[in-house]
Amino acid sequence: MIALKNIDYLTDEKGQKKSVVLKVTDFMRIQEEIEDLEDALELEKSRKEASGFKKWKDFLKEIESKKA
């Protein structure tokens, strides 16, 4: 989790928070965190849906037999 300090807000005339102002470095860290989470979700999905894998030994034998 990313801890942000000194967050600034843009407010309307009533003082209601309407927008967040972030430093570019904080924004980039948030983007990287989101990308990492998306990658983790994609990996988990791939693991759950994985099928048709071969054992490494069998794969090597198949490659060797195609060379011959």
C-alpha cells in the first residue's frame, strides 16, 4: 500500500472536496502499484485456467525427436 503525505484538495465555493492534487512522483507510484496488481491478477487467472502443460522432460524429448 502506498502511503501519501501532504495531499492537497481542490474545493468548491462551499468547501466541499472535489479533486485531489498529487505530486507527479506520487501519481507515478500509484500507477506502478496498479499495474503490479493487474499483473498479479492476470497471473492468478492464468494459473487457474492453465491446461495442456507438459513436463519439462517431455518437452525436451519432443524437441530432440523433431531434430532427428
